[in-house]
Amino acid sequence: CDDKALQEKISQAESKIQQLETELKTAQTALTEKQAEFDKLTTEAEQTKKAFPALHVKIETLFDKTETLKFEKDPQDEFAREESGVSVFATAANTGVAWLDKLLLEQMISSEDKPMEGTKENAQKYFNRQFTDFIATAKEEKPIAFNLSVETKYLGQRNNIVSFIQFYDEYYGGAHGIYSSHFLNIDINKQAIISLDNLVKPEYKKKLKELLWQTYLMSNMDDSGKYVGFADPKEFEIADNFYFTETGVTFVYPVYVLGAFAEGEIVLEANWFEINQWLNPEYQRTEADGFFSEKQEF
């Protein structure tokens, strides 16, 4: 009986060993596959870094149409408008890097609810539709003018970051036009736009918000120390539109958000010495950029 029980235990142990060996082989195979996948992605990332050139950007006209609409004079209305001007103009960057040109065009013509592939053909169709719609509306409303201009400019390249601006200037017949600057900072390693969430570590967003508010507050106090600014402190947020400078990161607020129209876009800068440690490592300044964590005395 003891021998039979012993043999049964040995048999169970051998079965368990076989099962564990099978599970180990499966796990090793999965690990090998994951390692191979990781090595491939790492190699591709390294190749992207090595292959990405120093940019020599050309700004090219993408779309340019203008038309003047003539209307019959209304003898009953001496103030009736007799003509309206319609124009649509756009430029695009030719960087020589296909994926980058595509990304920049997508930022120009896409929206959250209507993404579009960033090709020149799609962009030209997009602006032509804008122009056609302007013509149709102008014939009905007879505005002073309908104008849309989108100009792309190259700002520069630092390590894994290349930066552009797409400047919008729009007029739809009102008392004045409206303009906006869209800064595009692109991580060449990820081939993607650097968003606010990418830029700032989550745990430091509150501190950054407080810093920017204090910067705004300091320039909007009267002689008695009373706040006389345009913005509601309860609604103040970190702008998701920003660009990098030698001295820090500048956050750009649209017209009417922090000031009256006459004040234009409001910019608030956060100095590198104040925020560098709040940023995700791939976007921090380092000694390689000539940056040191403490101010140097000369």
C-alpha cells in the first residue's frame, strides 16, 4: 500500500513537472516574442533619430483664390453695398520629410469630428470648398468681404523637437476680423504633436496653473493692488497652445480669453528654472542645451 501511494505521488509530481515545463516554455516563447517586438520598435526609433535630417524648410503656396462680386445698385437704398471681396489663401511647409508634411497638413484641415488625410490634394479641396461656400454666402448676405488666410511658418529644431506655427487671419464681414496662432511642436521620435498632457507631468499641472495665474495677475493689478484683469480666476486654465524659447515655455491664450480684442493674444511665459523639473524628461532642458538646474554666476 505504501509503495502504491508513493508511486501515485511520484506520478503526480512528474505530471506537475511536465506541466510546469510546458508553462515555462510557453512563457519563454512569449517573452522572446515580446523582446523581439521591443527590439524592433527600438531599432525603428533609433533609425528615425539617425535618419531625421536638419530641416531646410520651404514655404509654398497651397491655395490662392480671390474674387470680387458685383451687385446691382438698389435705387431704394443709398447705402446698399455694390460689391464684396472673397479670398482664401493658404501656405504649407515642404520639409522634405513625408510624414512631417502629412502631419502638418492634417493639423490644418482636420477637426475632431472630421479627420482628413494630410495630402496636398485634400488640402486644396478643403480650401476650395471654403472659397465656394464664401461665394455662395456672400451673394446672399453682401458683406464687406469674406477672407481666410492660413500661413505656415517654420520656427526651429531642437534635439527631438521641431516647431511650426500656422497663423489664421479671418474676416467674415463684421466690425473686425479675428486671428489666432496655432503652435505645433512635433516629437520626431514619436512622429506626433506634443500636447499639454505630453509636455507636463500630471502631478505638476496644478503648480503650473498657479504659476501662470500669478504671472497674469502681476500684470493686471492697479496701484492699490486690486485685480483689474479681464479673466475670471475660477475659469483660468493652462493654455494648450505653447511654444519653446531660450528662456522658457510660452503659453498662448486666444483673443478674448484673457483680454479684450485690442489686447490680442495674451502670452504667459514659464521660465525654465521654474518649470523644467515639471516637464516630462524628453522635453526638459539639459546641460547639453546649456541649461543647469541652478542659475550660474558670472
